[in-house]
Amino acid sequence: MNGFTIELPEGFVTLPPSQAPAEVGRALEELFHLPQGDTSAAKVAESLSELGQIAADGGAEYTSIGFFRSPDDPQRPVSVLLTAGRMSSDHDDPSIVIAGLRTVYASNPDTDAQVLQLPAGPALAAIREEPTMIEIEGADPLPLLQRQVLTWIPDPAGSAVAMIGVASNSWQDWPHICDFALEIFESVSWEWDHTVASR
């Protein structure tokens, strides 16, 4: 089964598949120019480390989270969660996979599916939003809207299908996140007998 690489911009922190808060904490300190052993970075790293393990348990081979500033409002933070994985396949033509996925998503009115033409080949992007409520003790529930785009990219050689998900609850900056996600999808490069990795 072929693997693939993706190119990520500066601002992403890799979340290991097993809990490694110390490793994530060091990455956060470096990203935000914090002093070594910063307690706030350690607390965030512990939560993010758990998130990486949850994603791995769900089938992700690579997980990372990016922290940025909104292009529209530099005071507004933006966070983006990226997961990547692959499933084995035995297709003769990527278009067969795309057609099958379109049929699956056609029955889901909450998902908008769009065909993309990427350097790595044709792909299908499935976009959906999930409104949720955050329960806060002593306060009214806080509404939260998370949006996700999951892109399926069949291997032209017919051995695998890449799955790359980009999710964020920074709904005000969703158009920017979509542009950002497209750049990541366009960076996908298939490699023979390779795992999933970023560069």
C-alpha cells in the first residue's frame, strides 16, 4: 500500500499517537517562544496529547494542530486540527472511487461533497458542520459550531485512498481555513511503500 506526504506551514504541532505531553509541551514552547518548563504550555500539552491518542485510536496515522492569527483580526486566535490516514484499496481508476464516494454522500443532506482536481489526482471533499453546546458550570451553555472538510484522494496506482481531515471551531475564519486546507490537499505527494508523514 502506497503512502503519502503533505506539506504543512509553520504553526503546526505534531500530536504523537501515544501520549507524550513533554514532547508536545516543548513544541508549544518553541512555537510561542515560551520559557522552558512553562506551566501553561504543560497544561495545554497534556490535553493535546490526549487528543492525539484519541485520533490515533480512531484510525489517524498522523495528527497535528495549528495555531494562527486571523487575517481579518490579528487579535483573534485560530486553531486548526489536521488528521491524516489511508485505507487500502484495489481500484483500476481513481474515478471509480470518486463515483462511489459521491453516491455515499448523496444520501447525507448535511454534507456538501465537491470533486477536486489536485496535483495528486482527482479527489472528493466532504464538508459538514456540527453545532454543539459546551456546558459550563454556573453559566448558560455556550454554542459552538465546528466545521470540517474531509478529503479523499485515491492513489493513481490503485493501492490506497488517502484521507485528510481539516477541522476548526473558528467559524468566523472558515473561508480562510478552506483556502488553507486546499493548499494542504494540493501538497499531497504519493510515495511507494511509504507511511503518512508531513514535511
